[in-house]
Amino acid sequence: GKLFAAFDDNLEKKTLQGSLRELTPHTMTDPKLLEQEFKKIRMKGYAKSSQEAVEGVVGIAIPIRQENDEIVAAIHVSVIEKRANKAHETKLIKEAIDCAKHIERSLGGMVLNT
């Protein structure tokens, strides 16, 4: 959800103005912190959640874009938090980005240099 909200002005506004439900003790429920997170996602080009939806699970979401740069889907990779060291995370992100690029090419969309 954070990935889509970060790249869609209307969804971002709706998310930040709505009630932010705490799913775990790690869920971002402060609109100001979430707004900063959206900015970070736009800068990095992907979203990461660390036990925000499910305790013990880290999630990474990579956008899939069409030719006009619109995000039409995403690849989500989840990993058990205990295995989410920096090297493993870096490799997962790289592979997920490569997969997203492959899907974009298959759909006739753009391939971004991320």
C-alpha cells in the first residue's frame, strides 16, 4: 500500500487524512512520519516495511510501470525478519527490480534505470 500511496497524489492525501490503523507495534500511524516515508519511497523508487503489517516479516515492494510512467502493479517480496540482513535485502531488491523490468518489457512498457 505505501508504494502506491507514495506515487499517487490522491491516494497519498486520502491515506494521510484517514484513520491509520495499527496492525503491529511497528505500524506507522503518525501521518507526519508516514508522509516522510512516502518521500523516502519516491526517492528510493521502492517501498520497504519492517514488521509493519505482520510481526516478524519484512516486505519490499517494487513498482511495475507502463510507458507513461504510471505504476500499474508491483512486485512484493517478503522475508522473515531474522533472515533480513543487509546483504540478503540488497540481493532481494536487485532481483525484484530485474523482475519488474522484465515484466515491464513484456507489457511493452518502459524500463527505468533504478
